[in-house]
Amino acid sequence: MYNPVIMRRLIDALADDTDFFIEQVQITAIVFDNSDDVTIWATTYFDQESHFFHLGLPFQQLDLLLRLAGARAEALQEDVADALATVHEWPCLLEYTTDADPPVPLPNVALKLSCTYPADEPFEEGEEGEEEETFDISMDAESEEAAEYEAGQPHNIFYLEGVFLRVEP
């Protein structure tokens, strides 16, 4: 039986928001929306602890990662093709968290990731003199959840900057 472990957000383990590398990545889910983008939910062992993160990808980069999934590569590519051919509702989720479908390791792969940030400014500028609507969420400023909503703080969603393979003699 698959035993979940307590995990932290990867973004909370980073010293700063520069690009960085991670190894020991396991894919736990693939999420498709109705665009050309895909989100990978994954885990990694970083700084002697298990962490989870989300990875935003264009569809072509998903295919690259799936080809690096070792013995499960072909089955994963078939899962993705079947899901996209039969999806009736978006988003479409392929989950790998059970004994029957365990997390998918990416052996000998290092990913170079970069942080993403929330939009701090509204997309549409209001007219001058128009009051903006505000919504106050009364949250304890010391709680972990409050830190998640601070403007300008990086999200636990990353972009893929590069894929590197470990070549062993």
C-alpha cells in the first residue's frame, strides 16, 4: 500500500528565488486544462526532507519528461494519449499515488527550475476616482497560510528551465 509522508512546500525550502536544480523527482499527477499547458504535481527529496511542488509546462516538455520515465515511459505516454482522446470535462487529472499507479520516478534526471510569482497588479486599470473593491480575509499574520497569500511572494509553482541527465560510466 502507498504510504503518504508529510511533505513541505518546495518553495519554503529555498534560500532565495534564483534558478536551482532538483533531483530524485517523482511525478504524482498530470493535470491538463483546455490550453496547450500542463501542470505536473511532483515530489522531491531536497535538503534532507520530502517536498512537493507544481511544475507548469508547455505540452512538448511533458513529452520529454515522460520519455525519461524509464520502464514506465511508454505506459505513461499511452495514459496521456487516452486521457486527451476521451476527456469530456476540463481539467483532466491523471493521478499516480496508489499501489496500482505509484508515483513515477525520473531516474538520473536533474531539473533546473525557476520560481513563479502571483500577479500583484490587476489586469485592467480602473478609472481614476473609482474605488476598488476590497475583500478582507481575517487571517493570523503569523500562520503559515497567511504567508501563502502575501503579494509578491513566489508560488509553489515552478517553470522548467532545463533537463539534465546523469551519465554514469
